[in-house]
Amino acid sequence: MENWKHVIVAGNHAFSAGQNQQALEHYQQASACAREYLGQWFDTKAAVMALVVSDLNLAETQCRLEQFSDAIDTYSTLSLDLRRFQCRFPQSNPIVGYVAQALTRVKQEFLTLTKTYAYDILDVPPQPAAAPQASGAS
């Protein structure tokens, strides 16, 4: 977990300094570390939170870089991975509750981010209209 902490702190420093590409690379590395810890680390709650923090920071950085599709993919992948992890345990296991809390946080952050960047996300050039097809009547 020390490696993850080192990488996430480096990403946070880069993010704060406006070095978005560097932050992106650090958060990607942190996410990969956290995914390795998930299910293997003795403190499952800490491993879940490490993954959530990594991916939420990654998505925010992707939005700063106007990589909106990548940010949406990051949220989707995170939610799916958390749900898959959650399904490994019986409902009575406290881990299920931790993951449910994490999923709620992910949903809230996604809604906040989409509100913040809504106009940027929608400012996508329209696709050219398809040419009308010729009708069979002459």
C-alpha cells in the first residue's frame, strides 16, 4: 500500500500544479496498484477506497484534459469492477456494505462532474447529416 500512497501523492502534487498529463500518468499507475491490492490486501476497506480515490482522481484529470469519453469509461469501469468484487461475498459480509458506500460515492462524484463539465461534454461538433436516400418513385 506504500507504493500506492507514494504514487497518489505524486499525482495530487502534479494535479495541484496544473501538470495534468503527469497527474494522469500517476493516477493511472495508482489505479493499477489499487486493482492489484483489491482482494489481496488485509484491509479490504482501504483497498476499495484506494481504488475509488485513484479512479475518481483519474476521471477528474481526464475531464481537465477534455478527455470526456475516457472519463466516462473510467467511471463505468470502476462501477463494474466494484460490483463484480461485491458479488464475491455473501450479503451478510461487511465488505458488501463498504462497496455499496463506495458505489454511492462514485455515483455522486459522477453526477457532480457531469454537472461541472456538462457544457463542455455537450460541445461536441455535430455529426454530418446523412444524405437523403433516393426514393423509388420517379
